[in-house]
Amino acid sequence: MAARPAPGGRADYRIFREHSTRWMDNDAYGHLNNVVHYALFDATVNGWLIEAGLIGPARARIGLVAETGCRYHSEMAYPDRIAAGLRVAHLGTSSVRYELGLFRNEAELASAEGFFVHVYVDRATRRPAPLPPDLRAALETLR
Amino acid sequence: MAARPAPGGRADYRIFREHSTRWMDNDAYGHLNNVVHYALFDATVNGWLIEAGLIGPARARIGLVAETGCRYHSEMAYPDRIAAGLRVAHLGTSSVRYELGLFRNEAELASAEGFFVHVYVDRATRRPAPLPPDLRAALETLR
Amino acid sequence: MAARPAPGGRADYRIFREHSTRWMDNDAYGHLNNVVHYALFDATVNGWLIEAGLIGPARARIGLVAETGCRYHSEMAYPDRIAAGLRVAHLGTSSVRYELGLFRNEAELASAEGFFVHVYVDRATRRPAPLPPDLRAALETLR
Amino acid sequence: MAARPAPGGRADYRIFREHSTRWMDNDAYGHLNNVVHYALFDATVNGWLIEAGLIGPARARIGLVAETGCRYHSEMAYPDRIAAGLRVAHLGTSSVRYELGLFRNEAELASAEGFFVHVYVDRATRRPAPLPPDLRAALETLR
């Protein structure tokens, strides 16, 4: 493998959301299973969209998850509390790439970092559609 | 505590559904976390309803989960395969009590047994409504 | 079904722990799946035990989950935050029955209530063993 | 975004493992939540390692998850059954990259494809260590 990128810090992210962990998040090794990280990414992105009023049944265009990924730098475990940092790394015509960092308790360096790509489609036709203007404007604030 | 009931056997259940387990189902003790049992109950009951055409957006009455419970007799662990047995223990005017047993691989005795109560309501008003006749007829076959 | 007990209030519980919810906790009905409640019970009980230093590899007796249950009073959904109340309802020679209530955001009445029974066993023999004295003393404070 | 790669087919993978889905795997959109795909990747890789006797407490070197990723081609939903295909794409001195495809029921094209990188470390020191020879030999069969 090529040299691994160093973990990012809190200053690399624009907003944060706090998540609690659950006993069952720990796997047989006693640490957060690699899958749980994605549940926190998913909750962070959708939480921000909900708070901003940018997701819901009244909207004509919806975001489908096209690609996700995560690099694991160090262990986390229940009962850690996790701060998830969020930023927007790329805005395309019909897609957005969110990048996320997971910070264990008071840690300054991320325990894991990943990304989450949404492609927007028309709700009815499911064909790609431009990002709605209000969404694009809000996403610009996360750059 | 009072004396615990002995585990039931496969003959105590009417139909069975097979479930695979997942590595992350194992918790820090290396066995199936107590929560996972309910995910298998939930999948078994809803799976039977889906196969029987008794659940879906076209139906005017929907079942809400009112109560669930589980007694744990013995351990199960990934990569066990689990057979879930299902029977109907009680049919009320607007409710049904399913009982379930989870059998590890080829075991004849249940590793866990529990129940799952649905109360039927009108989709629009969310007030209790009689069990639909086609559902009641199908549930009778699980007694 | 017999008349259902009314939901308990916050004053019915002795301590509280805060939990965040996750987007994937919502099921196809857009509300917290019935299984998730048990993940919160499990995290609440084990979290209290960890904070009190009453669980861990150095301890000769371990608690196995013998029985759990939940009654669902009303819906919760991501992104609700959930306060889990905990009390001890019964202390036997080798077992403890925890009772829990889940409170949605600022609600005073529980959305769901349930219980969680641990039976203590010797770690090596897995045979029932009396509750360790330090655990019993701590559990008395949750009555 | 650049053009997306076309979905792979079953012939692109060396071995397959069957997974059941669960009602709670469906999220508020009524399809498999993006997180669930990783639970199936994780179960597939660890299942193969367990069957091959290449994981367990007696082994001096353990694999830590360093990176994972997934591209989502099309929807899957409970009660689909999912065949997970597995192949080895890269063998380094101390790391292995697995690639996986998830196939819905009888579909020939993957609904999602991803990867899973394990880095092997000494269990005691947690420093990178060469892949054990028996593991390397087994991994060669998945190329």
C-alpha cells in the first residue's frame, strides 16, 4: 500500500454533530465495528439536511447514495461519545461529495475519515437532475 | 426468580424461516447480542406477512407493534444460521400475539423464545380497528 | 387484550442517560423500528455498569441477559434525542431486574417502557452465583 | 463526476456467500440502507476467514480494517436474499484488499460493489506484520 494519509483535525471540518454509541456497536474485538462508522456518517449528513429543511416528501428531487468510503485511523469503542465533522468537498451539477471525520471524545485527531456521495434525481423519473438551488446554496456554506 | 420455563422444541412452531447472522451481530462477549434476537423476530413476522400479501401500502389497516419480549435460553453466535419458528398464540378483535422460537443450526431446542404483539389500526385515524378478515383467516393457519 | 397500563413519567425512574438516534434506526414506516428500543436499553444498563466499575474482565462473576421486554406507547423517530430512565425493580439472590423508560426529546411521558433481567454466573463455570456485594450495594441506589 | 464504472457480474467473483436481509435493514425509503451493505461485506470476509480457520484467538497476527468503500448501482430491499461475491484484488506484504459484489436474488449484475482492506499486525504490539503464510496461500485462491 502507498503511504497512508495522516488523520485530519477538527479544524478541517465545518460543522459537528454529536453521536452516542451503543454497547452493541462493539464487536467481538471490543471496539466499534467498522460498519458503525457509516451509520454515523449517514446520520450526520441526513441530520444536517433535515435541520436545514432540505429533505422531505414535498421536495421534487431526492438524493440517492452513489458511493461511500472510510479510512480507519484508530480505535473507538462504546461508551465513547463521537463528534462527527462534516464538510463539502465537491459540488457537481447533480452530485455532492460530503467528507466526514469521526472524533473520539475530546480527541483533536480523527479516528476515522470518509466520504458520502449523493446524486440528485427527479423523484418520479429517478433520472439525474441538477441540485436544487436552495440545497446548492446551503452546501456552499459547508465548503 | 420463579423457575424458568424449559426451552420449546421445533414441533411447538408452525412455520420456519431461515436467517443468516452477521459478524457485527456478535457483541464484545463474542455471542449474538440480545438485541439481534428481536431483529430476527421482526424479520420473521413481517416476512410471513409479505409473502402472504397481508402488508402493503394498499391496505387500509396497519399493524403497530404494541409489545415484544424474549427469554434467552442459551448462546448463539455468528456464523450460526438461525431457524425462526412462528406460531399464533392469541387472536383478539384487533390484535394478534405471535410467538417465536430461535433455533441454532440443527438444534432441536430453542436458544431463545419470545413474542410480538401487533395491534391493528385504521391507517388514517390510527384508532384500533378489527383485524381484516383475510388476515384473520391466514393467522388461523398459524395456530 | 387487557387494558394497557398508562405510560410512566420521568419521576418513575432514578437515573437518565441520553442517546442520539440514527437515520437508519427509522424503518420503512419512518419511525424508530421496534428493535432499536432494545439497543437503547442495552446501552443504558451497560453504560451504568461501566461507569460504576461493575463490569469488566477482572470480575469473577458476569451478568447474562435472561429476559427482556418492551411495551410501545407512542412513536419516536430520528432525529429525536432519547432520554433513557433506569430503575431497579427486583433484586434476587443472583438476578436483577432493571426497568427502563424511553422519553422522546422533552416529553414527560414515556414513549416506551421495558425491562432487562441479568442473571449472574461464575465466569468459569457459568453456574448461577450470588450478586457480588459491590454490585448489590450499587443496585440498591437505583431502587 | 467522472463516468461511473458499469456493474460487475457474478463471473467477476471467486466465491459466494448467501445472506438474508431483515425488515429493519430497510430505511425510511423502503430500501436497504447504505450502511447495511458494509455489514454484508464484513460478514462475508470474516465468514470466509472463519471457515478457512484463519482467524481466532490462537493466532499471533490479526487483521485490522484499514479502509472500506462501496459504490451503489441499484436498489435492494428486504425481503431480498443477497449473494455476496468475494475476490482478492491485491496482496501486499502485510495487507490484503478484498473486493466484493452484492447480487440481489437471481440478478446477474451487482447491485453494489466495494472493497475491504485488512492490515495485519502483531496481536501484542499492534505493529504491522507480514501476512501469515497459511493466510497468504489461502488468499491466493481468491485471486
